[in-house]
Amino acid sequence: GLALAGIETFDHVFIQCRFPHQAIDVETTNQYGFDPGNKKNVLDQFGKVTGFTYVPAKDYHKRKTIDFKKIYFLAYQNLVTFASQKKQYQKAAHIAYMIKMGRNDEKGDTLFQQSLDNYFAYFFNQKQFLAGLNFINACIDEFGFVNGFKEKRYSFLSGLVNQFHDFEKGNQMEKYLVQQNNLYGQIKDDKAFSDIFSFFIFRWVEYLNSKLAFELSLQKIAELNEKVDHPGTIKLFENTLYHIQEHYDKKLKKYDETERLMEIAIKKLNSYQSSIKKFQKYHFVNQINDLSERSQYSEAIKMCQTALLQFNQDDFIQQILRDLYVKYSLFFYNKKDLENVIKVSEEGLAQFPQDYTLSNNYQAFLNNFLTMAINENNLPRARKIVNQALLKFPKNSHFIKVDQFLLSKNY
């Protein structure tokens, strides 16, 4: 019989016939096709084949003799290619696994990995994240964390979370994610999973907030804070407090409900003290603004003073209090209530002695009351007003002139 051997190059395989003094490569495919004898560029001037090797041996890099078992599996490799072309990636991976086990070498391993990668890509491109996750879990069970399996697993898990929208079943999804985290002890609670899990909770809490389920939102944030140290959790917490105040403080004016939920936040998320204090201050401000809009300035001022004691003379609340005194004094001026204009203006300037607006308004109010009294020829009233004005603003030239005028009239 013939002495035959398989020859493998980096991209090709063929048979070599071996004779005692010569070895002949038997090419079935080359750059000239299956029948190179009919090509003019390989014929002599008489139309006969030249007898030379048309693809010289030197052009094959890394020629290696292989046994016929490998040639057999190389034939099977065509089935892998054919299945992949038909997008039958599971079938291609199964055949590639047989080749890997039969060849037991680097090329077999590489072919199998390429087939798996094609199958993984198919799952991902088709957005079949759950099926892809189940498949890669099976691969990890069989082969361990090799060839980037861990990273691919997290890609499927991330895709699954991004794809999830039925947050009425949020508890079921959370339970599933926890089960996946516990599946492999060597990667349990690592950063990649923590980020994916946090993202799921973030989206769930946003959904709960949209449904006004704030108590459950706070519970989920607290549970996440215990499990994962994620920098985005505090922002999620503050966003939830914002929605609580927008709904109960500003829309419904149910301040007691805001305070109830804030108490839950204090108990469950006391580590976020600075955020809690910030929103407690906003809660005061919301009530103060509501009272102010309803012209209940006295109650608004009392609440503002309470807030100042609680928040250590906070500059923002100081500014609100100053604005309240401006509005309250104007409120009484519009009612032509001189006594209360004097009372509120004096209180305001006692709190903010250097404030230009309070001082300027007070002088303007007194001047207008003076003008009305004189125009009405109510000189006794004018005297009372100018005495108050000079007591507070002794250098005001207009008040000095009015005083002189009244004295000239024996008032």
C-alpha cells in the first residue's frame, strides 16, 4: 500500500505520499483550484503540465505531520463551519467539543472556544440573556472560570437586568439575582455583581417612587446600603426624599406624612445624617413657604425661628426670615395698619439691623403715613408718626423738616 501522512499548515491540510527517495504533496485545493492542469499559467508552451509543484513547499509555514485521527477531526471541522454559517451555533459548539476532545491540542481548544464565543454572541445579539446566562453557567460548571467566562457571565446578567421592566415582580427578580450571586463562592459579592445588583435596585426604587410607594423605596435603599457600598446610593436616597416632599409637602400639603416617612429614614438610614438634615430643613422651608403664600406671616415667622434653632442659624433660613419680615410689613402697610407696620418693622430690624431693604421700606412707609396725615390735616397723628420716625431715624432730613413744620404749627 501507499505510505501516506497528513500535513498541516497554519491554514490548510493535505496528504503527502511518501516513497523511499521522495515525498509528494497531494494537493486537492490550491490557488489554481481543483484541476490546476487546465490553467494556462501552469502549462508549458506545448500545453502540457510542467511537472513542477505549483504551490511550493517553502510557501507553507510551520508544516507539521499529523496523524490520521486529526485529519478525521479536520473533516469534522467543516461541519462546524457549515453549522455556524446556518446559525446553528449550539450544534457547532457540540461538534467543536468532540473535535477538542479528539484532537486534545491547542487547535482543538481554539476551535471550541471560537464556537462557544459565536454561541455567546448569538445569545447576546438576540437579547436572549436568560438563556445565555444558563448556558454559560453550564460551561463554568464544566470547565471553570476560563476564557473570560466570568466577564461574559456578568454581561448576560447585566443584559438581563437592563431587559427587566416588570417591577411588580421586583421581589422575584431580586431573589433570582441573589441566587446567582450565591452560585459561585469564589466570585460572590465581587464588584461587578454589586454594580449590577445596585443598578437593579436603583431602577426598582425609581419605579416605586413613580407609584408613590415611598416606604418600600426606603426599605429597599436601606437593604442595599447594608449589602453594597455603592456611591450612587446616597443620590438615590436623596432623590426619594425629594419625591416624598414634592408629593406630600408641595402637592398635598400633608406634612405629617412627610414627617412619618422621614422618621423611617432616620431609623433605617441614619448613616446618611447629612442628607436627612438637609431634607428636614427643606421640609421646614416648604411649610414656611406655604404659610407665606397664604399670608400667614406670623405663623411662618415662628416656624422660621424654630428652624433657625434646629439648624444652627442657617444662612438660607436667615434669608427666608428676612424676606418674611419684608413681606409682613408690606402686608400691614397695604392695610394702612400703622401700628403693626411699626411693630413688624422694628422686629425685623432687631433681627437684621444692617438690612437695607427693611430700613428703606420702614422709612418709606413712615413717610407715606406722614404725608397722608398732613394731607388730611391730622396734625396730631402726624406728630405721633414723626416722633416715631425721628426716634428710629434721627438723621433723616425729611423727617427733620416735617418735625420743624409741625412745631411751626404748634404741634
